[in-house]
Amino acid sequence: MSNRRLVVGNWKMNPGTLAEAKKIARKVKRAAAGLEKTEVVICPPFTFVAAVKPRQKSKNFALGAQSVSVEEGVGAHTGEVSAAMLSDIGAEFAIVGHSEQRKKGDTDEMVAQRLKAALDGGLTPIVCVGETVRDKAGAYMEGLKDQIKNSLALAPKIAAKNIIIAYEPVWAIGAKEPMVADQIYETSIFVKKAFADIFGSANGLKVRVLYGGAVNFRNAYEIMTAGKVDGLLVGRESVNTPGFIELLKAVDRI
Ligand code: PGA
């Protein structure tokens, strides 16, 4: 997957049953196969990943996990799932540092460890960053920059091309409206610049920055075109199958 639009569906703790998960995945997989310029990654709960894996390699469609353990190898780590285990059952991506995990206690240091574990285990990390509130003076920009720097602290430069950033202003997650498109554009440039400060300008130009927060099939086109992002991280709409398929088609039309 390179230089293409990327739409990631973060299913969160949905749907309620394996049967429903299979149904959504089957329909999304079929829709993805009909796209020309867009790759789709769905991130179901851990328990559904293996079960929704297509039997054969499927066009424009891949699986991801919603988090990954900081622990590597095997051992006495109750409740943990390693990157290598996820890779073994068919995941290719892992979300790290989602705000809902950060709220439960994930610090930037832990996010950095998860990111490293994902890379070491053969998964492409999708690192979520974003401010909780926006102040008029713009102090949140410094916070965002620190969050990026700290979350990427354990990644070697050579891995930069395998890292995806999802910019998700926390106040827009689960909200009615997304951030306005020109602010998305502005902030995504800021994120690329922060990435360049860490990994060099060539990597800064290449890194894919996704936007997440209240994306749906109605606003996806506008966010992609006016917001000029490389893709989207979609929560609610990713388990609303008809809406998600419309969203994919809208992104592919650009
Ligand atoms: P939302 O969630 O699309 O439901 O706002 C986005 C996210 O949490 O990744």
C-alpha cells in the first residue's frame, strides 16, 4: 500500500456478535474490490480479526487491530495480545494511541512502546494524535507537537516510511460535526512538519496523514478534497455498512 488513499474503519467495541462482524466485513471487502484508488483497512475487536480474514488475498482490503501489547514474544502477560500474534492471524495494521485508550491511561511513553512493538511484530502502526481542546492562542499546537515527538520516540528512522499518522482532534471524536476542512488542512501540514522534524524532510513529505473525528459518507469527500489529507479514520460510520460503502465510493471518486 503506497501513495493511495487510505480509509481505516475503527470498529471499536462493535458489533455485538461474530455473525454480524462477518457480515459487515464481507460487504466491505466486496465494496473494496470495486475501488480504483482507495485502500480499506478494517480494525475489528481482537476476537473477530481471524474470523473476518478473507480466505484469499483480497483487493484493496486489509485487516488491523485497535491496539497492541507493549509486550513481545510470549509469557506471563495476562490479558495481552502481541503484535506477532495479530500478524499471525492476518492483521497488517495496528492503531496505537487512540484517544479512548489514552483516556484509560496510555501515556505518550506507552504509545511509543506499542508503536515499537507493532513495528517489531511486522504491523504498520497507525498512530493517533490530537488535541483535547483548542485554545485561541494556539498553545495546543505545542502540545500536539510534543505528543507526536514523544509517541514516535522509539521508532528508528528506517521505519518512518511504515508509520501512518491519524490526526484526530479529540473534541471531534463522537461529535456531530467534524473539524472544518481548512483547519484540517492546516493541522495536517503541521503534523507533517512535526514528522519531518523527527525523521527528515523526505519522510515528512511522504508520510500519510489521516483525519478522524465525525467522518461520514456526507462529509468524506469535502474532508479529503478541501482538507487535503491522505485518508480517513472512521469510527461510527465504519460499522454502518451502507454508509461506509458510500463513504468509500465518495473517496474513490476524487
Ligand atoms: P467517530 O470516531 O468517527 O465515531 O467520530 C472516530 C475515531 O474514534 O477514530
